[in-house]
Amino acid sequence: PQQWMLLLDARDSFFQSNPFANLPRQTTTTPVTDGLLYLFGENAEATRLGKSHKNMRWLQNGYGDLVFESLKDKPTICSGSTMGEQIAIETYLRAMVNEHDECNIKMTGSDQGFHNYLYYSSKLSQAQTIRRIVVFQQGEGMVNNLGAMRTKTLSEWNIYNNQTRQVYQNDKSTLSPVVHQWDRDK
């Protein structure tokens, strides 16, 4: 239950270092009943839930206009990258399946709407098997989501080194362990 897992879109991701290297580890002999869940944001300067037509449609079709209105200014959290201890990941996945069943949406990518709704509605934080949810802003966690940063090239965002062909965190000196949505760069 305390082993770390990473759920990640594979097609548009690559690893630059080990994302599991510096994670907190439970060293207790007591049975583990809850775990950490890590979520990774998209660039808040470039997008919000209401700025993206796709996010808007997923939220409106799944939850209605009132929910969308309450969430439209919130930063987008990417559903293509989630990390956590096994017990928390299992709870997260059950919640995602439940949202799909309750909303009955057949739209491609609707998991992003479920993902954001579960976090912002506090449904996930009420789960007994999730000790804490940590949301990393884009460029600050183990997974660096680049998809929303299409407004400029990664070089213009000053997070890409043309010489080494490596992507850096927002501090511009720490290598991003996992780069997600790399193919959106101009």
C-alpha cells in the first residue's frame, strides 16, 4: 500500500531522471491505511479551466453550467499525470471510474473534467485512504506538463536548453524528472 506509482500518458512523455528518487517513504511497521496523492498542474499563466474549450465542454457536459461557472477560474490540473502511494492511487482510480459512471459522458478526454472536479469539489480529500493531496504547479513537481504553454516556445519560456535538449523546472536550473506533452512545443 505504501509503494509509489506513476500514472502517465506514455505517447508524449519522456524521462530525464528518476521521478521516484526523492519521494517520502513510510518506514513504519504499523499497517498503512492511507497514502499521499500527487497531482500536477498545467501552466496557470497560459490557461485556466474556463479558458480551454475542451475543459469547458467536459465540465459542462459532466456537471452542468453551475459547476463549470464555479470552476472556470481555477488552474487546470492535468489528468495525464498522477502519482501516489498505491493505496491512494487505487482510491483515485475508483473515484475516476465512479465519475465516469455517474456522468455517463462519452467524450474523448473527459477524464480531465473528472480529475479536476474530484479535486476542486473536495471529493478526493474526503477519502479515508488518501492522507493528503499535493498539487504541484507546472514546473515544480516530478512531472512537468507543457501542453498549455503553446503561447510561446519552450525556449521563450526559458525552460529549454537548445544545446543539451533538456527541459528544466521553473527555477531554470533543476532538470525536470518527467516531461509530459513535449510535442506541443512549436
